[in-house]
Amino acid sequence: MSAAFPVTAYAAINALGTTTRDVVARLHDGLTGLGSCPLELPFETPTGALPEPPPALPPSLAAWDSRTARLAVAGLEEILPALARAIARHGADRVAMVVGTTTSGLGRTEDAYHELKRTGALPQDYELHLQHSFGAMMEALRRVTGVRGPRFAVSTACSASAKAVGSAQRLLATGSADAVLVGGVDALSQTTLRGFHSLQILSPVFCRPLSRERRGINIGEGAAYLLLEREGDAATRLLGVGESSDAHHMSAPDPTGEGARTAMAAALAQAGVSPDAVDYINAHSPGTRLNDLSEGLAITALFGGRVPVASTKGYTGHLLGAGGATEAVFSIVAIEQGWIPRSVGAEPVDVDLGLNVPTARLDTPCRNVLSNSFAFGGNNVALLFGRSN
Amino acid sequence: MQARVLGMGLWMPGFPDPASWLSGRPVEGADAPNAQSKQRRRSSLLVNMVADVAAQASAQAGVPLSRLRVVVGSAFGELTTLMEMLEERERDGLLSPLRFQNSVHNSAAGQLSIANKNKTPAMSLAAGNDTVAMVLLEALTLLALGGDEVLAVVADEPLPQSIRPGHVTGAVSAALVLAADGASGDAARPALAVLEDLRQAQAAFGSVERPQEVDGPCAAILPLIAALAQGRSGRIDVSPKEDPRWTILVRDARLVRDARGPEGASA
């Protein structure tokens, strides 16, 4: 498959801001969005919470309400006009929607179970099949967007929305859709935070990806979307998607980095782009030593130590199912605006990784940018974006 | 898009394979999926169901699980593990790390990959009532763009009664090994059927069979399993309840081959 698909619109909201403009401005200025955690927890860890809570859903969508659904709908706002144009152009049946998430309505189920244990009764408005299931968030999105083509949620943990981009590319390449709204959404939740705490990888301080002083990860929340079309004018195109499995361990990366290398090489091969032509790699690097060692080996094996490598997890926290799509937006911005963000928190850089990690913003043209997402289950995805000719 | 069905598997409580379900007689003792004993003890029902039906389909197709690309669909994911985590939180506030890492929706896909040293991509998705249809769509697009066979699996655990009172939904799981038309595979094993023309339609079709035994999104695959097992052709409904629903055309594999003219494959 050699088809390159134009990114005709994009949007992202997260700890950096509630509009794409604010998010990109803070990234440009190298300012983190991390702060104290708004959830009550029996341990300390900063999080990347939205600067203000996402607005409530309109009454017509109340049955599907959850913090994840609110984030999903709030994040759509900026991209809705472009989506409406795509629907008008292609027809609603020819527009698909693929969204990565790990939580969906998990927060609602947490609250409902807590209430059940406390009072012996579930909250009146709680319906498992409406709020909790992964399809429920998609139903809220369908009602807001009017999309009538294929619709599904991808849930491969922290690679979910990068994996969703792969599905979107296939829907376009096979002619199953003429446009795909692809994205990722995840909200902070008790289960996620307590779960990562149990794995002893949450950092008690702001996370420091790629730094030798790293102490683990911070969790964030957000939503991000790309509109991909079979044809159209756009400054940036999706050139390639590479996917692989480690077949190694549920929650630890293969220390050799083989799976990560395979995914990156597959993205390059699909696009017919050589490693030398990649100007920036947006690393997965959430802030754990194991990931940095594995990803570092994979990158140096394929690219050497020349290409700038930055992690944006120090700005937003680890956005889990929203991470791949959010960092796709950051990669597209690097191409369209000609700058690579400083890898915030990386100083002093872990020099043993052998990577070129920018600790100050690099104002430089970027033609091709690669973005990595790795996940539980040994699930690896690399996305390659490039400037349209 | 078109795919040959090389193998299939099914597990529901009492029905350890497609034949037993079609016979309508529950098999005594078939109260848990047939997974390797070490895995079975440590893993959730969802993981074990996926492992069981995947092994059935892989064996019938003659394609090893070590090289099948995998697409798993589950409307609700690891529900039992989630309930255990919610209870842990109520009890002492802290979660078991093993339980948490196995609570992700792609736990079954990941554990299948690890158990079979399979380094090909593994997908895990959910789409409510369209879960079966979207698994088929993802598998068909993967095949259409090249590469080897794809294992398409759907599975859901029973909904927990504590948070979904009054709705009894049984466990259901099924798998298909799909190959692109003309792709390699075990040449000695003829395809069960050819699937093609997955699309949304307003009206129900004559061949639609509603599964009575179980409810829930993934039970929507049962009419397709029945048609494949009985060698019937026709358009089959693969999403329950709502219009427009997703349907797929099942064709006799021999007729599809015979129908191929000098221009190549039929539509």
C-alpha cells in the first residue's frame, strides 16, 4: 500500500489547554501542563488534568454521560466544521469514525459501584450498557457528528489511538470510507491511577522522560482527533503506519526493542521513506527506565544518534488511549510550523541512550516525522507523517 | 472485499464447539473453556474463551497461532477483572498489579500473542451492537491490503449481576480464520465458505436467524457460525436489533471458484 492520505483537519485538548491553539502555544513555549491530581488518592502523584473540567453533555446525550464522553465531545468542537464539510462532500454513510480509548465510561462504573457498596443501591441513572461499554462513547460521538459509516472504538491500552490511525488508513485504502474521523480519548480515573501505582511506575514528582533522573510516569487526560480523507488539500499527509507485537510480556517492553524497531521500520517501508529522511521522532517515552532503554535501542539501531528525539509526556502526562492521536497532532504541528518541542523534563539527559534529545526548542523545517506508541500486551505502533509536496 | 473462511471455533457454557451448539444438546462438564491448565488458572474467562476458540479455528484451518494476525472484538472487555478491581478498591484502596495489567481490553489479544510467540500486529476493538461487524470489517481490510491469514475473534463475558441487575447475558465466544482470496494456506483443506460484501442495510433478510440462547452484542456472530457449519449460503445479519444493521454475504466456496472467469475473481 503506497497511498498517502491528507490530514484535512486536527484538534487536541489536554492539560496544555482546552483549545488546539492553546495546546500548541504552550508546547511551543516549552511549558508543562502537569499539576496536582484532582482525584482523591492514597498517594502523591501529579497528573495532566484538563485546565478546567470538560462541560456537561447536552441533555439529549445525558444517558451516555461520563467524564470520558464529555472529553470526547469537548474535543470534537473545533473539528466539527471540517467533519460537516466531509459529510456533505462524501455522504454520512461514507464517513467512518475510529476512536482509541482505555477508560470509556469506567469512571461512571467506579462511582456506581462505590455507591452500591455504600448504600446498597446503584445510582438511578446508571446503566452499564449505556455508560460503561466502549461502544457507548461511540454512540455519543455518533449522535454529535452524524457519522453513519463504520464506527468502532480501539482499545489496545496505551497504543489505542495510534492503532486507530492504522485502522483508519486501511478503511481509506480499501475504499471502505472516503473520510475517517480518527482520534483518542481518555479521562483520569481511580482505577487507572491506582493500577499504575500498584505497578510502582507512577512518579511522585513531575515525570522526566529521557532524563537520567526519571522516576516514572504521570497520567494525563485529553482528546485528540484527525480528519483523514482519501483526497483533499492538506499541508500534511499520513504516509505510513507500522504495527507489531513484542510477544514478550503483558506490561514490560521487550528489552531488545525488537518489536518497536519492527513497527518503525514497517511505517518507513510502507511510505518508502528512508531513515535518513526522518527529521524528528516523537518518542513514546512515558518516563520509565525500561521503556527508555528499549525504545532507545530500537531508535539507535534504525536511525543512529542523529535524529532529534523528544517526549511530550512531560507536557501532558501519559494520555493512554488518547496519546497516539495527541502526539500525531504534535507531529503534524512540527511539520506545518517547523519546530521540534523541547523534551520537557529531560535535562540532564540520559546520555547512555545515545539519543539526540533537544532540551531547548529546535526551530527547524521538518519534512517527515515519526511518532511512536507502545502499550500493554506488547502492542507497538509507529505513525509516519510527511509534508505534502 | 472478500475472504475465504478456513476454520472456525465456538465456546459457550455447555457448548465447547460449533457442532455441539448446532446439535442443541449441551455437553456435560463443558462449563469452562478448554485452555491450557496453567493459563486457565491465572487468566480471566475472556482470555480463556479467546484462547479456546482461537485454537479451534487455527486447528481446523491448519494455520498455526504463531503467525495469525489477530483481531479481537469484545463489547465490554475484561468485566470480571474490572469487578475484582472495584472490590479491591472498596476493601483496602489498593489494586493487585497483575490484575491491573490484565484488565486492559487487549489482554486476550496480548496474552494470545505472548503464549504463541506471535509478533504480528494484534488488534482489540469494541463497537457495541456492531462489534461482530466491525471485527469482520477490520479483518477484511487487513486481508485486502496483503499479508497472511487473519484470526477474527469475538467474545464477551456474562454481564455482572451486581451492576447490571435483571439482565441475564451469557458468555459467548467464536473465532474465524480468514484468508484473502487466492492466498496461501493449507491447500488440502477446502474453504468452508467465502464471505463478501459486508454492508449496512435497512431491512432484515430472509436468512436471518436470531440466536435465542444468549443475548448480547457478540451473540450476533451465531447466525454466521450456523450458516458456515451447515454449508448454507445467503446474506446473514451480523449485528443485532438495530437498523441499519450490518450484513454479510456467505457464498459456497466451490461456486465462487467456479464463477471466476478470465477477468479474475468475481465481485
